Amino acid sequence: MTTAQVKEIFTSIQGEGHLVGYTQLFIRFCRCDFNCKICDIDYKPDATTDTYTANSLAERLKSYDNHNIHSICLTGGEPLMEAPFLKEFLRNITLPVYLETNAAMPEALEEIINMIKYVSASIKLPSVCGCEDCFDKHAEFLRICKRARKNMYMKVPFNENVTDEEIDKCVELAKENDIEIVLQPVTHNGKIVVPNRYLPEVLERFRKKYWHVRLIPQVHKILSVR
Ligand code: SF4
């Protein structure tokens, strides 16, 4: 029987991307395959972290009133690290499922794609995250989503370091899959840390190459909710 460590479960307002403003039930998993230098998410396990089986997590969710909840948000960390667990767990779930992911684990996605409705695919720019170039993995990931006709968008966390080459690669991915790009300025301790003048400038650099681009900051941080 597979298990997964869950850092926290809570209801809140989705603060990012194309479903911004909807109430979701968030399940935050504890592992990630990236180590982004901009990461300010507290996802690692601590003394209060619980380990669940698929059944015990489904049982735990029964204590929430589903009527006001738009969808379940799988987040982390990287929820696809728990793909074998999710394959069992999602069979018991009736609410629509929203996956927040770094979009770099296409094989794991294949395992559960049929049980997901919405995908928030975070594109990792080496100049911003300090990671390796993983555009090939992103491309494969988005192809799977497109083939399965998922409701998805590309989230691109950015700061003033984003390069023209990275913008070209993002635009190529978006065009290939006919999806929206949501630019998200990097925050730290709840505050946007990208100097103000770069916000319209980076948006304009994307917009010159692709029409379907919006800039949306992390609204939950502005609202001071989780
Ligand atoms: S992928 Fe997300 S959770 Fe993982 S280290 Fe990067 S920002 Fe943090």
C-alpha cells in the first residue's frame, strides 16, 4: 500500500493563474525534485506532518464541507513525486482536481492524467530558478496535457533576469499548445521582489511575441490568506 506525507490540508482562495479567486481545498505534499533559489514554500516535513494512505486521506477530506469548494488543489512541493499514491487516492475523489506542478515529470503525469481536470504548469527558467534547462521536459509534459484536452495554462515566475532566449522558448511552448501564459512576479516573504519598472517591461517583451499573455501576481499574498 502506497503512502504519502502531507504537509498541510486547508481551504483557501486560489491566488494564481486562470482559476484565481476560486475556493479550493489544498493538499500540500512534502517532496520536490527541484531546489529553486526563489522557492519560499514551506513544504518539507516537520514534526506535525502526517503520513496517509489513499483511504485515510480520502477519509480525512470528509470533514470538509464540499459545497463551497470549487476543486481540490494538489500542490507541494511537487505532487507528481507521489504519482503512485495519487493513482490510488484520486479514484475516490469526486470533486474536480487541479494540479499545481513544475511540469517536468511527464512520465508521472501519464499515470494520473485521466483523473485531473485543470493543470497549472509552472515553467522553470534557469535564470530565475537557478535550475537546469528543462524545456524539453516541459514540452513533453504539455503535449500530454494537450492530447488529453486538459484545461491548462503556463505559469512563468519571473524577475528582471529573464532572457530573450527563455522568452522565445516559453512562447514556442505556448504556441505549440495554444495556451495562455500567466507571468507571475517572484515574491519573497509575501512581497513582490521584482523592481516595479520591470513588470510592464517583461510583459511587453512577451506580448511582442505572443498575444495570449497576462501578468497576475500571487493574489493570495496580497489578500494575506494562505
Ligand atoms: S518546484 Fe516549486 S516547490 Fe519545488 S523548489 Fe521549485 S518553487 Fe519550490
